[in-house]
Amino acid sequence: MQTITLKIQDDFVPKFMNLLEVLPKNKVKIQKDEITLELEKRIQEIEDGSLPAVPFDSMWDSIEEKIQKYKNAN
């Protein structure tokens, strides 16, 4: 089996995917790249609440507190 990379305009992707759907399933495998799969997984986890998201300000405050503790320890 060979792998081909295609760059398709965003607005044309749905039509292109419809075209691929008519091809024999045992001859063509549609596979997303690993980064896209990981991003989709994390977005879904955030949306369904299984991966809690921390607001940027809270996260940054926590980092600054840890830096201050480290500075004070020296």
C-alpha cells in the first residue's frame, strides 16, 4: 500500500471526502495524521469535561507562585 499526501482547500474537503467514500473500503484507507488525531482527542476531552481546562490567568498565577517560592528558598 502507498501513502499520498494531498493538500485540499478547506471549503472543498467535504466534497472530496464524499468522492473518496464511493471507493472500495478494502482498497483505500483514510487516515489522519497523528497531530490532527491528538488535537481532536484533546478538544473532545475538554468539551466533554474529561480533561479539565485551566484558565490562562489561573495557570499563570500558579506558575508565578511557584517561582516566588523557589526564589524565597534560596
